[in-house]
Amino acid sequence: MSDQSPFLPTPTLPGERERELTAFRHLYVHIPFCKHKCGYCDFNAYAGMDRLMPDYVDALERELIFARERHPFQQLETVYLGGGTPSLLPAPLASRLLHFIRANFNVAPDAEVTLEANPASTDESKVAAWLEGGVNRLSLGVQGFDRRALAVLAGPTPRRPPTRSALRETWAWRTSAST
Ligand code: SF4
């Protein structure tokens, strides 16, 4: 029989306790690519750099290993791919990154895994890759549906504002890919 009261917490050494309290339970991964740099945007985001995506994902993987080796991580409750516009990553690169995270971190089976997406850079193959890589939450971002308002908010741009039907299409892909 144990000589410990079941009502007392298991004693931990000070270092262990500190590690337990400070261990990360959430992982944010930044994808800084955008089609257009909006006039009001202060985020770390760049347009016209898409050619660097493969090198950037290589560097991210090295950085994630670096972080994992130097900082304590608990089982991850959330993973968030934000930007920038993460939906700009080609499906194979997004898939590779999502699988890398799962292979190198202890992601909880019920973790919330989010990817920020713009409907204009979302297609069926990307949605399928995200779902297969464990994404279970899309954060859809649009600046506006009105071309004049968009011109004021985002600055001169050749882009057309996203349409509501593009949003509906994205949702339909998500639904069809998960069934
Ligand atoms: S799309 Fe978003 S992250 Fe990219 S430049 Fe515009 S506001 Fe910034």
C-alpha cells in the first residue's frame, strides 16, 4: 500500500514544477506570404516572394526542431498557421508542414488545428490537403466585398473582391472533402 495520501499532489522538484508550468501548450507558425501588401497592414507579411516558399518551409522545420530542443513543450492543445496568407502555400508544402508538426510535436488527438485562408487562394486540392494534415478549423479572412471599400482599405489592387459564392464554394469543398 502507498504511504502517500491520495489527496496530496505528487511532489515535484522545483525545476520540474517550473518546467511543467511554463511548458508550451500552443504552437503558432507564421506564413508571411501575401498576394498583395494591404496599405493598412502592420503584420509581418510580404507580397511577390512566393518563390521563397520552399526555402521558408525548410527554415521553419529547422526552427521548429530548434525550439523543441530548447524549450519545454507539453501536449499541444492548439496549432495555428497564421499570416500573411497561409492558404497561398501550395498543397504539397502545406501538407508537408502539417505532417512535420505532427511528427515532431505531441499534438493532442482533439487539438484545435487552425489555418488562415483567403477564399481567393483556396481550392479543392488545398482543402483536401489541409484536412488530411489535421486542420479542423479554417479562419477565413476577407477585407470586404465592396470594391470601393476594398480600394480604400487595401490600396490600389488589381484583385477583385472575394464573392460570397467563393466563400460558399470553400465551405462546400471543406464539407465534401471531409465526408
Ligand atoms: S492579406 Fe492580411 S496579412 Fe496580407 S497584407 Fe493584407 S492584411 Fe496584411
